[in-house]
Amino acid sequence: MHRATRIATLVLVAGLAACSGQSEPQEPQPETTLEVDNQARLDMNIYVVRGGGTRQRLGTATAHTRTTFVIPARLIFGLTPLRFQADPIGARRAPVSREITVEPGDRVSLIIPPG
């Protein structure tokens, strides 16, 4: 199965209907991941932002490392527009990526440049 890879750069810094009242088991949704390449000197709290600005913390990306997070399946329904926010620990700015469309099974890359 082909999985798409989507890239977001941080600047600056359906189920089947049941027959006869019985439901068939659904296939599990493929895991959708976010790989953060934190090239900055600060650790970052990483959030996924949906729709009207609702955000959920995914975890912390340590400075100068790559960290992979699983995006919760309940946040992705088919093609879903998402943004990602990197909130630096010990600083005031919290840049947000451009909106990208993600679907179940995608591997998203977020690059936080040094700065």
C-alpha cells in the first residue's frame, strides 16, 4: 500500500451500514504520523490544530533531534486540513505551519529551522 508523505515547513523560526442489526468489524484506520526535525536550539511543544483553531498537544520535540508523533485517528476523517504549532519552551513565539491536507496513513514532516 502506498503511503503519501506530506511536508510542512515552519517558517521562523465511514463505516459500513449493518445488515439485520449486526455490524461487521471495521478495518483499523492506518496510523498517521508527524515527524518533527527540530533544528532549533529550544525544545518545542508540538500541537496539531484542526478547523476553527482547536489544538491538541502531541508531545515535546527536543532541540536538535527528530521526533515522531502519532496523530490521533479521531482527528482525521478522510481528507482533513490540519496545521501544526511549535511552541518553544522558554520563549514567547509559537509559529504555526501552513494548512496541509492529511489523510489516514500519511507521514507528515515538519521542519523547524535553526533560529
